[in-house]
Amino acid sequence: MKLNTVMMALKQAEKNHKEQQALWEMFDDLWPPEEIHDQIEEEDKCLHKEVDEFIIDRIAAALKECNHNRTHTADKLGIKRETLLAKMKKYCLL
């Protein structure tokens, strides 16, 4: 009789363990482990860096083409002069 009780308890524990394991796998799908999350953030940073470099290159080229006249440079880039000045300040181009 005791052996049956122990065996049933073991089966129940194994079932609970499998359910918990499935739950943890589901959480890993929703919230990736820390090292994967860090890797994703690193890739995002690379994209931001590329975008920043692109903006800097475009502003620098337009400034050179317009003889460093900020009003003409802003017109050439299709942005307001204030926006150009803000970007130049952000990227230390002043």
C-alpha cells in the first residue's frame, strides 16, 4: 500500500516538473535570457551608431557643398535651420 502511494507521488511530481519546465520554456520565449537580451541590445546599438554616422556624413557633406552656410545647408537637407543647429550641437559639429 505504501509503495503505491510513493509511486503515485513520484508520478505526480514528474508531471509537475514537466509542467514547470514547459512554463519556463514559454517564459524564455517571451523574455529571452540575459545574454540573448544583451546581444539584441548590442545589435540595436550598432544600428543607432550607423544611423548617427549617416546623419553626420550627410550634414558634413551638405555644409561643405554650401560653404558652411547653415541656412542653405538646412534648405538643401530639407530641414529647418533650428533642426540643423540642434543636430550639429548633438553630434558636436559646431
